[in-house]
Amino acid sequence: MPKLSQRAERMPASPIRKLVPYAVQARDRGIKIYSLNIGQPDIETPQVGLDALKHIDRKVLEYSPSDGLPSYRNKLVGYYARFGIDLSPENIIVTTGGSEALQLAFPSCINPGDEIIMTEPTYANYISFAMQAGVKVRPIKTDIRNGYALPSVEDFEALIDERTKAILICNPNNPTGYVYTKEEMMRIRDIVKKYDLFLFSDEVYREFHYTDEPYVSALHLEGIEENVVLIDSVSKRYSECGIRIGAVITRNMQLRNAMMKFAQARLSPPLLGQIVAEASLDAPKSYMEGIYEEYIERRNLLVNGLNKIPGVYSPMPNGAFYTMARLPIDDCDRFCEWLLREFSYEGETVMFAPGSGFYTNPEDGRDQVRMAYVLKKEDLARSLVILEKALEAYPGRTER
Amino acid sequence: MPKLSQRAERMPASPIRKLVPYAVQARDRGIKIYSLNIGQPDIETPQVGLDALKHIDRKVLEYSPSDGLPSYRNKLVGYYARFGIDLSPENIIVTTGGSEALQLAFPSCINPGDEIIMTEPTYANYISFAMQAGVKVRPIKTDIRNGYALPSVEDFEALIDERTKAILICNPNNPTGYVYTKEEMMRIRDIVKKYDLFLFSDEVYREFHYTDEPYVSALHLEGIEENVVLIDSVSKRYSECGIRIGAVITRNMQLRNAMMKFAQARLSPPLLGQIVAEASLDAPKSYMEGIYEEYIERRNLLVNGLNKIPGVYSPMPNGAFYTMARLPIDDCDRFCEWLLREFSYEGETVMFAPGSGFYTNPEDGRDQVRMAYVLKKEDLARSLVILEKALEAYPGRTER
């Protein structure tokens, strides 16, 4: 049998999806699972998007252009303008989810062996995509005790050397829910400008922003227009995770042209998803407002509930629909697996994403889990009850 | 401005798509273009597939599992069984087109700097995906004069050393239309077995096979079950290029598990495309038969017509819907660009893919173009007239 590559061995399994086989087995045993592990909202897709599907009258489901349907890219310009982001259609390449946006951007900007700085905990798949591109991740730690605020300039500068090519931020943040303040965004801008780095800014949770502070996009920052690469996706915004439509956006046309060569190699983004995403841009204002209120209530219920459980701590996040929680446990991987394989309370259990997977060094997240508040409030309330019972029963419980 | 990566500079532009901007300009000038450059069939998508779209009654367009919908994978087992290929659903990972199948397989099997042997001319995007994965391509030349038959064992062995990790074949072949004989497939099997290599076999044109010889899939070959990785796609089979649904298939479960880590990082293949592809498996037998006859007629018309033009040669291909043609020209890139920017005949012109892009050394394909016979017969006939006129007018014409 031929030997697999070293990448295949080193590639981490997704902390969000690796427990799926145990969940399948638990369901087969009749256990009901509350899935807080994955950012799959239960919110309905906008009706205008679903209607667009039914009205497709094409006879041939043909390739779209490699950078996406012109009609969709034109309409996206109007979407970004609502947020004070001034773009032209040429700045936008439509991608197969936000995932592919990273798969186009990383190899176009960074040589194998060169480095990217990311705040940690980080979205686990950034680490995977960096590994795929041969790019080295330099994590910069953020701390649960101050809600995962941005580290100081000095902390960044301590990591920057001649191999540093980029900084990646996720804002609002997955997995922490943290939203960068204007002051923090200016801090990032200054570092990017001083060292002439690329700034990858994943802003797929733009609409999930629960403070009165103004939303600051990386594309709002002045003086680094050629450095910024926006990663976007309609997955969360319109509850359209399955259609796999994202975008990679830059005003740097040299970079745009380079990414287009990678985009042309994979031919085109999904046609059907683009049709749905384009129609969804016409979702009524009431659609997003309804979602917004719902998520705030869910967040408050979950985070307040977590902090009432002995030994548990979770900071109140200002955005996205995730929170990290510190639990009184020995090992989050063991705990999350145990929840599915050994535990149940009144025939039910809960599923979380182990915190270890959100750190380059898994040890750093051993006592943490990520929870997505994508379930109805009554299900979140029930999940809190089950978690409390589980922590009482778990053999690896630690004292805090 | 930060510097792009070396990959971004070295990445070749798609020979199939790089001329698109000139085509747009030509259309703006009112020129009608016959597009033989791209494998976008004009054949209609099966009605059962289109109907499935209209009947989607989901309220949330959610993620599918990373390896694809179980119902689709189960049904695919039956599809392959029709070709005498025995699989289980666990052997199949559904991908975002055949493109992504390669993007999962290459990095899982081959270390950066290690080598893959491919017959040349080769599908241009294989070179791109190899570059993305840091894999070195060792081309093995095939010759237009014998219709691009498989080279000898000795020719393969001359390229094999300790860095060689895989052989890639495309069968039926894009861009040549060549179909490997049983004897040639056994030759490949013996080499793969002797040196314990991976064998990537792209068989997306399985149904487009115009000889009475039996179809031999790499998955039919005995003794290399752990070595074979099948690349597949519904794009051409059902004229569903835009839905971006393919598959990567292997009986090597260690490799399957490795590829799943990459698949999980990108979350899931497109949901809507999977629904269409699953329904399309029920297309009536008459659907494929109609297509089959049509393509044989198109092939005969195009290739016979090409060989009647002075100085032009094209071998008669046995499969797919492409043919390579050698033209009496100085430079295929110049010629194809000239066709769009400077030439027209009665307000019309033709678009081909320059042959240079199908070779690792572009010089080797300077006098060739790839043509896809994906247009109606009358349009192909008209394209032949235009080509003949163009070759008479082209300032870079050479003598043959």
C-alpha cells in the first residue's frame, strides 16, 4: 500500500465534525442530542431565496463565470454599500463558501514556510487551510478573562519577523463571539501598514453584532487598501450553509488577478447557490431584524445560564452566535466524547465542539468548549440542564 | 503594497478561460462567436434533475455531511454497479466538482516536492492543482501521430525514481479524446503495482466512449485496490457543469479517512447540486442514448472536416468530446487571441483553447488547439468554414 503524505497525517480532524460518528451511534441508541457543536442555524432561509429555486427555468445547468454571475456581483456592490463599504464588481470573486475564499487567498499571498498571525482561540479550519497551503500559523493568544480582547501592539510585534506575511482576524469572532472595537481595528491597521502585511478579515457574522458601537470592517480602514482581503459568506446571514456561496474581496487588483488564476482552475462557483444568494439580497428588513432579536435572547439565555452552573465561566460575547465556555473538566475531547458515548439524562444529551481544536497547541484549550446558540430557546434551556447534570456525573471533573 | 506569493506568479492562467475577456469585447463589437474552447455541453440537463429542484420543500438550506448526502452516496453505489464497479458508500466522498476531488487527493497522497507522472497533453487544470499542492509534474509525452496512445513501460520507467508517488490518467482523455485499451490499462496496472504508486484515474467522460472495446475503469484492475483513486463528476454526464458535484472514490480506507479531514475543513459539498445529481441518476436510458448518438455525429463531422482543411490534422478520438488539432500556425496563443481581437468572417469567429496550456512546457503545444464538440452540428460545420477562412488570413500561417 502506498504511503500517505505527511500533510495527511498532520492535518487535524475538525473539532466541529469529528464527533459526528459517535452522535450517529447515540441517535441509533434512541438518545436525543442537542447539537451546539456546529454553526448550523435553525433559522429559516429567506422565502425569496427559496422561491428563486422554484423559478429556475434553465434547461442547462451550465458553468457560471469563474468569478461568479455578473448580476450577483453587481448586486453585492449594493449590499456592501449599505455598510459604508465602497466596492466595484471587479473587487469581488464569488467562491464556494467562505472556505474557498481562504483557499484562494492563502496560496496567492503567502509562500510555503512563511507565516500568518492569527488570534487564538481561532476558527479551527483556518489552521487546516494554512496547513493545506504550507503556511505556518503564529498564534497570538487572547484571554477568556478579558473576553478575548485584541492583544497589544507589543504582543503582535514580538511575533513579527521577515517571514510574517499576514494577519488574519475574524470579526465578529468565531469561536469567541468577540467584536473588535474601533480602537482595536485602528491598532490592527497600524500594524498592517507599518509592516506592509496582508490583512485577511473574515466578516461572515457582520449582521450578528449586538453592541451599539459602530461596526468597523477591515474595508473601512484607510491607508491599507491594497493589503485587505475580505472573506465573506452568505451561510450564516441567510441560513444558507448548504448552498456554499461566499466571496473573496480585495481592492488590490494584482492580487485579484492572481486569485482568478486559482479560481479558473476550479472552473466556477456553484450556479444554483448563486441564484439563491442573489435573490436573498432582497430579503425584507424584517427578516434580519427578527433573527437579530432572536439571537440576542438566545445568547443571554445561554451565557447567563452557563455562568450559573458551578465551575463554569463564559464571557458575554458581542457578536456571532458562539461562545467559549471554560468547564471544570480534565479534557474537553474526553468530555465531549463521553457526552455522546456514555452519558444521557432522561434519554438526552448535548454535543459541543472541544476547545482543543481551536488552538494550534491543543493543550491550551483543554478545559474549554465552543457552543453555538443556534437552537430554540427552550432547547438551549434544556441543554443547560443536561450540561449541569453531566458535569455532576463526569468522572473527569476537576475542582475550580 | 505587500508582495504576492511565488505560486501566484507561477500559476498558469487557464488556457480554456483566459481568453474570455477578449470574447466579451468581440461580442460587444457585435461579433458572433462559436465557442469550442470550453467543455460546456449545449445538451439539456435531464428533466428529472430539473424537476427535483422545483420540488425542494426544505425551509433551511443546511449543510450536508462532509462526505455528501447518505441517500446520494447509496444511490451512486448502484450507478457504479452498472459498470461492473463494486463499491460501498464508505468508498465515496462527494466533492465540489471533479476539481475538488483532485484538491483532496493530491495533498493527501503526495508530499510537496514529490512527483506525479501524467500523460501529456494533459488537462490544463491538473497542472494547476499540482502546483497548488506543491507537487511536481513529470510529463510523459503522447504523440498526435499515433492518436495519443499510451507510452511504453520503458518510457514510464525512465521517469520513475524515489520521488515518484503517483500516476494520473484521464480516460476517456481530455484533451485528446483517447480511450485506453484493455492492454494499456493492464500496462498501467503493472507499473502501479511494481512501484506501489497511487493511480489517480479521472473518468468523468465514462459515458462518452465510442468504440466496441470494453470500458476498463481503474477500479476494474485487480491487485491495486489500495492504490486507485477515482476522480468523477456529473458535470458532463448530465450536462450539469454548474451544480459542481463530483466524487473522489477509493477502497483505501486509510486514504479515505485522510481525505475526510480535508473535506471536513471545507464543511460540505453543495446541497442543491447533490439533490439534482441524485435525481439525475434516474434519467431514462433514452437520455444517455440520445446524447451518445449526437456526440458521435458531431465528432465525425468535426474531425473529418478538420482533416479536409489544408495543413490541418486531427486524429479521430474514441471518447470524451474533445479533439486536439494541429494547425499550420506559428503560435496557438497568438492565433486564438487574433481570432477574437482581429478576425471575423461575415461577422462571426471561433474560439478554441490554445494547445500550449495543455503542456508543462508550452512550446510543445505551440501548433495545437483543443476543440470541444459541444455545439450543434450546423454550428460545428460553420466553425469549420470560419477556421478555414481564418487560416487563410492569419499572418502567422506556416507551411506544412
